[in-house]
Amino acid sequence: MKRIALSLCVFALLFAACTVQTESKPTTVTTAAEIVTTIETTTTAEATTTTTAAPTTTTKSSTKTTTTQPTTEPIIYTYKPAIYLYPKTPTQVDVTLTLRSSTFTKTIPPYNTDWRVLAQPNGQLTNLADGKTYPYLFWEALGRKPWPEAKEGFVVHRDALESFFREKLAFIGLIPVEYEEFIDFWLPLLAQTEYILISFAGEAYTKRYPLEITPAPDSLLRVFMIARPATGREKIAPQTLQPFTRKGFAVIEWGGTLLE
């Protein structure tokens, strides 16, 4: 189409040039070649698009990486605390145990917000939720709050552990059925190390695991052992233990932890 328009334009210009009368001065005539050159140059210039390349900008990622430092405190296991209930007459008892720095790993019977049992004077418990009977309430937990270093305690060789527990636990106030359960559970674990440093926690344990019992017992004993592997060369003052006297509705608990 551009070529046709161009030809018509050239023809018109040549026709006009031929009809112009000649004056005294010569008339300058633009040749067809020059007209074509001018039009093509203009057309080409209009059709040409100049593309300016936008400068390439490289953006470095400045994403901040947050690194979570691993917890260095070891996991602390609370092993098999057993809670015995001895009312004077058959009694419905509600027991609430609060874990302030740990999480339950196992409870028998299952613990929801509390335990509700019918307790017999001989210690037999009937769980009101399922009607099953148990010799005691059982729980275990884990956490990361460390126990304080023992300032008093006993360094015991594994061969002497059984006699040590019978003597100390009986002095504290456990009866044979209770301390024999304790020995059956703990002796295989502790005997794997030649020497063990043993201490019994008092207020540090009861504050960490508050126990609420309804109706309130007349006497309450909570025995918690903290055991640590030892070399046998430790110099530590013997721990002074206090005897416990049972009276009325008595509640007895024993448990422990084995530290690294």
C-alpha cells in the first residue's frame, strides 16, 4: 500500500512540474529519485522504534535468618511416684497433683483433672471413673528444670543399695510393702553404676509437685530420692533424716529421679 501511495505522489508531482510555465530564471526541479529518497527516509524514521534497555538491578536478598539455640538443659525424668491412701474407714478421696515445670508421661488410673477413688483402710483403691481397683495411684513425668546440687547425702556402693534402702526408708516411715516396692523398682536401675550419690528431697519436691487431697489427710509423707552416678571419692556430709509418725488418715508417697 505504501508503494502505491508513493507512486501516485510521484506522478502528481511530475505532472505539476510539467504544466508550470518557464520564467526567465531557471526553475529548480526536484527529481523523482530525490522525492522517493525523502519519503522513504521519513517513513523509515517514523517506523523505527528505539528501545532503551532498562538498567538491570540485582537485589540481594536480605532475609534475616533466626537460629534457635538448642536447649542445653537435660531432660529430667520423675520415675514412678506411688501414692498410697489409708483412711480409717472407706472414704471417697479426690487427689489433685499440679505439675509446675513438667508434663505427665504416664498415669494409672488415667488422670484428667484429678483422681477420684474410693479408698479402703488397707490401701485398696477403686477408681470411680471405671470401677477398677489399684494398690496406689501412679504417675510419671518429665521436664527440664534441674534439681539443686546435693549438699548432704550418701555415697552408696551398688552392693549395699538394698540394705541401705531398707534401713533408711524404714527409718523415714515407710512400711515393708511400700519400701519393698521401692526397692524392686529402683535397684535394677541404680545397680548399673558402681557408686551412687543419693539424697532425699524435701521442700524442693513438694513445691515442684503440689498435692491437694480431699478430705485432707491427718498425716502426709512424701519421699523423693534424687540419685546421681558417683565415683566413690565424693566428700559429702551425711543427710539428716526425720522419722515420720502415721496417724489417722495417712497418705504416703515415694518416687525418685536418676540424673546423668
